[in-house]
Amino acid sequence: MSSVLDLATNTTTEDEAPSIRARYFRSKWLLALKQVLPIYLIVHAVLGVLTLFASLFTLGDFSVNSLPRRTLLQEWNRWDTGQYTAIAQHGYDGL
């Protein structure tokens, strides 16, 4: 009986074991990805919408002016982004 998994002894052969482990590892990661990805996308969509609405508060009431598309990215480039980028590039010693 030369199957991948011998049901009678519940063992695998030496050359087939890494393949089973790799498939098991991939299946666990795929399951985790399927569970986390929708939450990740929803959170980022909500943050994008909140950023859009927050940037609208920079306009005056009943203003006829509009905001360019790059405003959303500029809003995310505010506050601590420069600090985090400096830490990522130079570490905490570079501050």
C-alpha cells in the first residue's frame, strides 16, 4: 500500500511527509487569510470614508470650492507619519 497516508498505521513515507506538511501549512494560512481579509478590507474602507468626511471639514460651510483627489493621501501623510517613516528608515537612534 503506497498511499500518502497509510490509514492502518497512520504514518507517511519519508519522501511524502514534507509535501503533506507544506499542504497543511498552506491550508492553515489560507484559512486564516479568509477569516482576516474581510475584516482588514472593511476597516480600511471605513478609515478611507472617515478620512474623506474629515477632509470635508476643512472647507467652509456651503463652500463652492472642491478638494483635489490627492487630499485623501495628504490627510494620511499628516501627524505622526513623518515620525514613523523616520523610525522605519533610521531606527530609534536616528531621531
